[in-house]
Amino acid sequence: MSEASYVVCGAAGQLGQELLQRLPAAETQGLTRAQLDLARPETVAAVLSDLRPRVVFNCAAYNLVDQAEEEPEQAFAVNALGPLALARACQALGAVLVHFSTDYVFGLVGFRPAPYRESDAPGPVSVYGASKLAGEHLVRQACEQHFIIRSSGLYGRPGVAGAGGKGGNFVLTMLRLGRAGQPLRVVADQMLTPTSVADLAEGTLRLIQESAFGLYHLTNAGQCSWHEFAAAIFERAGLQVELAQCPSSERNDRARRPEYSVLATEHQGVPRLRPWREALAEYLALVAPTA
């Protein structure tokens, strides 16, 4: 591989693909897990030393929330030790590291009346959330020139399998299940902000050009439950679906999820992304005819 100004780790995923669409192709190298595996942090420095990037975007993560409860070593390897290796390599090269994190670093306090801001104390309730929070701390400690960007409820680019090998995103899953004609029950006691990866990628590129290094929350505007999100998908897609609410306790998931993980920024000058319903409408215009 030749030298590149920009490197995108996790290039096969939704967010990685969106960034690759927006960065100058001649100056950008996308790296899939086959080319850079964060589960093998000892290999990271050599790969980046060959490419000598100015900016590294880390979109790679272990995102299998329930499976992480059974595989904590794997989750921490990819979400904490891998980012630490990236951070050390970037520090050695004088490069900027843009590291993506998650709303799941919160949740310990249960429900709350106001969005989390960057200065609020995190408290994860799952192995996945704990591993992502550990990655944040290690990036901050090891690389002076860093942006840590937390987001939530990501969905995006048609034809991309989704994060962590999940095989899709919530919107595509709801469309598939809705078209199958079966009654659905969706969790109504977890609040978040669904976020388009197209908006997140665009906002990220603006953020790193205009803002100081540090920790930022970046999501579409507004909030909803997963049930409200599903209802909006079906309404906008013109699907008649028998949709009911259910509590989180009914699902018997191995990992706990935050009851409330809506994010907001306390920083001035951070790009403000459009309301989540507007972003969803644009996405459904792309995928609803064929999803």
C-alpha cells in the first residue's frame, strides 16, 4: 500500500463507507479487517508506518452487544487495546486520530430527563459499553491530537452489511420484518437518537476542520424510543404493520441497554445535524423500494 493522507479503519462498514465517499479518493486508503485487524494490536504500528497518514478515522469496533457478554476479551481487544495501538501509532507519526464511540458508555443512572453532555460522568451497563469507554480513555491518554466522537443508533448506506458483521441495521431489519406481515413487538422503554451515518460522516468532517481536539457528541436532533423509531419507519415506508410496545425485560437480552442514552453537545461551534425524522425520510427514499 502506498502512502495516504487519510486512513479509514473499518472501511467495509456503514460509517467507513460514508467517509470514503467524502474523502479525496487519491489521498485516502480504506482498511478492512483483513488489512488491519484491531484484535491483533501488535500489527497496527507497521501498517500505519507504511501509509504515514495525516488523519486516521477509526470506524472499526466489536459491536455485538449481547455476544460481548460472553466474549469480553474479544470486545476489549478490538474496542480498547486496538484503539490504544492506533493512538500510539498516530502519536509516533504526528497524525490525528478520529475515534468513534457510542451512547452505550452511559446508562448506569437509568432514566433521566435531559440528554447527556460531554461533561456528564459515563457509566456503562454492558461489557460492550465498558470496552468502548476503556477505548476512549486509552485514546485520550496515548494520542495528543485526537477527536473522540460519540454517536447513537446508526443506520446508513444501502448495500452495506452494517456494523460488526450484524448483517444490516435497524431500519433495514424493520422493513424486512414489516414486509413479512408478522405482528411485531418493539422495546418502548429505551430512549435514544437514531442517527444517519451520512449525516454523521458529513458532520465529522466539518467538526475536525473547525473544532479543537477533544470529546464530542454528534447525533441527529431529537429523541425517541425504539418503538417510536419503528413506527416512523413503517409510516414513512407506507407499510401497515401490527406494531405493539414491549418492555426491555420481555426480551431477555444477555446485555443490558441504557434506558436513556440521548446525547447533546455542550461545545460551541459543533455542527448541528438535522432532526432524525428528516434524515430517516431521506434514507427511506433510497432503500424502501428495494430493501
